[in-house]
Amino acid sequence: MIGLRISHVATGINFSRDLSRVPSSASSRVVDDGHQPFLFLEIERTTHAMAMGGVRTGQEEDPLQSSLTDWVGLLDSCRSVSRGERTGPLSREWIESSYTTHFPALAVTLRTHADALQRQEQQKHEETEHADITEELVNTKIPTDGHDIQKSQILETRRALRFGLSCLSLRGVENGTEQNEHEDPIQRMVQSEAVKQKLHMPICHLLSLEACDTKVRSMAAKILCNLVTANRQTASVLATVIHISPTEDAVTSRLLQSMTLSNNTQETESGYELESRNNYNWVDMMVGSARAGNRDALAAIVAALHNCIVSLSKDASSSSSVDEPNSYEDLSRKASSNTALICNLLRQMLPSKSIVPNTNESKSTDSIMDHADGATEWISLLLERLCQMGMLSKMFIAASSTNSSNRSGSKMDVVVIPEQVVLLHCISHFVEESMDPSSKARTAFHPLGGEGGGDAMTETHTFLANSLCSIGHSLPTSLGPHDGGGGGDGTELYEGELQCRQSAHILILEILATSLAHETSSSNVTDTCATVRETVGQNTSIMVDCLVELGKLVDALTVKTRGKKARELRLETDEQQYMTGYIRLIGNLCYQCKSNQDMLRQTQVPIVNVVSNDEEPSSSSKTSDAVVRTGLHVLLTCTSFSFGCFTLREWAIVAIRNALDRNNANQDVVEKLEAQQALDSPELQNAGVKVNMDKTGKVSVHKRDDPPDPS
């Protein structure tokens, strides 16, 4: 797999990920430096005044003298080394004496700035709570961008962060040397030394504060990402220190702080600072960046979490302990089941400018995707990675913001919220790209739990199948808006809730229909997919439900198109989606699975006599059991609507082929099919002819004025 690195020669940004595709918003160029080709993404360089200075190479620096550190001189020297201007290979000893020895001073600089911002936020909070409400106070805007902090301190922090970024980009591999991208000793040494000096602690503190400067936040987030990239040791440390979301004690402390229950200001402030320093978490950092409107920093924080998970996956099978608390699976499981994290990721999928007022004119998908940025791409990549590990069911339940003891989906409470719809949209796009043989995003694992093994794949598909059935039963019919806003259980649904359920239903249908079509040359994966098809078809009601709903749709369309020419046949968008979705899903469930093929033949689908708009309702407008119709008959009937839906005929033919493949019983049913009735179409009426059929199935054509053949 090609490793991808986002690099900045000017600032030394090493912002990388192990995937085969990159955000489309960045311009790229391929650089051939004698190693495996990597894709470098150019990030706009921030110009700033640079003063030439010497490099300090002495012993460990006194933290009290951190403000005297020549960050500009260190940055200039580090960039010169990155450009290859130093003669001779880099050594660990030289890097330690020249650069990493200044990490304690860097940590002190960041900590000092974070503490100053913390005190400023605390002071503003107290002033807001206790000051008299006057006209002047009401009209005064409280600054939230850190401008109250001395400008010199902000500039000092920026210089220090630029040095940290440049230092983390140093590499000890010379041109022409063959070495793995993730085995660079200099880079790993710098990362380990930075974590050893606890550089990540003040960085997390800065990112959690809303008053942090924009440039400081962006650079701090990129350093955090670089600390865990391709380094299992540092990723394990950060996975231990950084929680997924605030703990219950932290939430309680913040509530008490906001209520100002303590009369001792000094005690309250120190307790708040202690809580902030000991409870760093990913959610606070993401929320802080989102509230500040800094999408670049948000992208880097999400990338840090993604790279932390990916780094822990390296050599995960060779871990010393299966129950290692910071293992790949453990962190992924915690992230997937955390409601605060998943909901915040989904809510920040697109920037706020993409939200438009609800008008009659719907916004096209292309115009919405124009607002996608780096944060959108990294959030999608993180969710896709977790889904590939088999965590989709946990993410879907976590996104509902409700506690559920049953994670199998068999008794799922039918409540669909917009966050879940966004999640399904993301996964649907991922599955579609992964299944496309020509797509560069095609991965070695199945998108729905392939990395987690056969059990994870089966669990994910079973959950989706049960969810599809549960949501489908809560809808009026598969036709959705054509039948009013009442739920399947008789409850009244408001428009937004109904739209969420309908969107989730069709998205899950398309995900399953596409996912079950997976085919590969690997025998193990092929066997797993076959097991998934059989398990989903036999252990859930999805096969029966899809056949019944497809039968209702066919009957409704038959009445709707009665008396129309074939070329005049038109199907609504939702009708096309449901019909092709049901046909694809049924056909893929039957692929090389005899038990599902037999179920298709044995499942009886009642005929519904639908009343058209110009007909009077009668007692016959109910389900009729006089004629036995099976799922195979319904599938064969779908080809008659091919004029109203592009590719419907092709999908139906493929599904019929899968249903009849190596199944003699199904083939016999098709062979014994006989004509039941001659239809009197408008074309025949205009031509003045009529078609009759006798009891033996013999067809005769005669003029309408002529009497029919007595035979």
C-alpha cells in the first residue's frame, strides 16, 4: 500500500496517512527521490520575518530561559537540513544535541501560552457571570481569538511551533537509499523524544481552548498528527493519555464551574486548570476547532486520531499481550461506540456555509460537494476505516444519541436522526467506490467489516439487514410519500422524521445490494462472502420483506401504467430506486446460494388489487389470496417496466440468472410458465384488431368486428 505524506518544505509539516487516495482539494505532484514514490501535497506557505541566528547545541536548556531560545535560528537551521544542505548523513547524536534538546523549552513555551489563555477564558467567564448588566456591557463584544494575550507571546509561540513542525519532518534517509517509509530511525527518534518530553500535553491543552490563535491552533494540530504517524510506540502513549471524550468527573466539574457554586475564586480556577490538564480528549479538541471556525485544524486533529489508529494496527498481531489496553481493536471500539465523538464527527462533516435555508428548490449534490474540504475528507476516512474494521453497527447506534442494549439490530428502536443519515451516505459512497474495479480507492479488505474477519462481516451485514426490515416496517409503504405520512405502526410522522426514515431505508438497501456483489480472486474472501449471503438470507426476514415490498410496487405500477404505451411509461425517482435496489439485493442474495434460491421460489407474495385514482374503492381493493404468486414470479414480472427505468432490464436479467443458476426446481417453474390472459392494449385497439386466447393457450388474432373463433 502506498504511503501518502502531506509535506511542507517551509514549515516541515509531515502530515501523512496510509491510504491509497487523498483529499481531492489539494494539488499534488509526484516526487521521485530514489525511494518508493510518495505523493506530496502542497500546502500554502505562511510567510513571516526570519532573522538569521545561530543554533544552540549545548546541554539541556533551562526551562526558565525558554523565552530566550532563538526559535528563528533553529528553524532556519532545521530547514537547511531538510533541504539537504548539510554534508554527510544525519546522526542521532547530532539531532539530539542540535534540536531535540530544545523540546523542554518548546513544551514550556506552549504550556505558558496555554495557561495564559486558560486564565483569560476564566476571567471572562467570571466577568460575564458577576458583572452588572449595563448597556455598555451588553453592547461590548467579548473577544475570543486571544488578542488580549500579549502579541509578543503569540509570536513567540508561533515561532516555537514552526520549529517543532520542521524538526518532526527530519529524515535520516539519503537519496538512493532503499528504506521503508515507516522505518526511518531519525523520524522515530524525534517523535519518541517529543512524547518523552510530554510535548503533546500542552498541545492538547491549546487545542481544547476556544481563544487559541488560528495559526497556533493549526500548527499545534499538525504537530499532534505528526507525533503518532507511523509510530506504534508514540501512538500507544497518546491513546493512553488522550481520552475519547470528557469523563463524567470532568463533565461534573465543568457544570459546577459554569454554575459558579464555589465562592473561592482561586480554588475554582486551580481546580478547573487541574481538570483541564488531566482530561485531554479528542472531542474537546475537535469542538474547540469547530467553534473557532478553523477547519484546517479540525482536519489535522481528525487525521491525528486516524493515524493513531492506523499506527496501532502496525504489527498488532505480534503484540505482547492480546488484552493490551491500548490495542488497535480497543481504541477503535471505544471511538466507534462513543456518542459524543461520532455525533461531532458527523455534524462537522461539512462546513456551516453548506447549510442553506429550506426552500422548494432542492440543492444539487454537486453543489453541496463543492463545500467539501480537508476536514470532510479526513472525517470520511476515519469513519470508513472504522467501518472496514466491522464497527458500523456501533457507530450507527452511537449516532442515535440513545443507549441501546441490543446491538444486533433485531429489535432496533425505529428512530432515525440526521446524523445517522449522514453516516449512511458516507458509508454508501465508500462501499460504491470499494466495489468499483476501476476505482483507485479499492481496498484489499471488504468495506463492511473485511478487516475484522468473517464474523465482523457477518455481524455488520446482519445488522444492516435487520435495520432495513425495522425501518421498512415503520414506513407507510416502500413508495413512501405517495401514501401519506403515517408510520407502519399507525403513528403519525412529521415530515422531517419521515424523510430521515426514507433516506436511511434506501441507503441501507443500496449499501447491501452493492456490498453483497463483492467478488474477488481470493478463495477465503469468496467463501466468507458466500457465508454472509446465506446467513443474511436465512437468519433475517430481509428476503421475504423485499419480495413482499417488490410485489406491492409491481402491483401499484401495473395499475398506474394501465392503458399506456410502453414508450410512455414513466417511473418516479423513488420508484426507480426501490425497484432496482430490491432487484439487485435479491439477485445478489441468490448468487451461488441454493438456500436463498429456494426461498425465492417458496415465498408466496400476495397480489394487491390497488385502486387507481379514477376508480371507486371497493371491498376488492384488498389483498387477494386467490392466485398464488411466488417471489420468482414477481422477479420475472419486473422486466415489463424496463421502458420506465434505465438499466432495470439488465438488473432483472442478472437477478433471474442468479436465481436459476444450478437450481433445477427454479428452472422447472420457469419452463412451465404459461400465458394466462391476452391483453387488449391501446395499440391493438387503434389497429382495429383483438387478440384472443383459448384454454389451451392458443392465440388467435382477428378484427374487432369479426366474431371470435369458437374453438
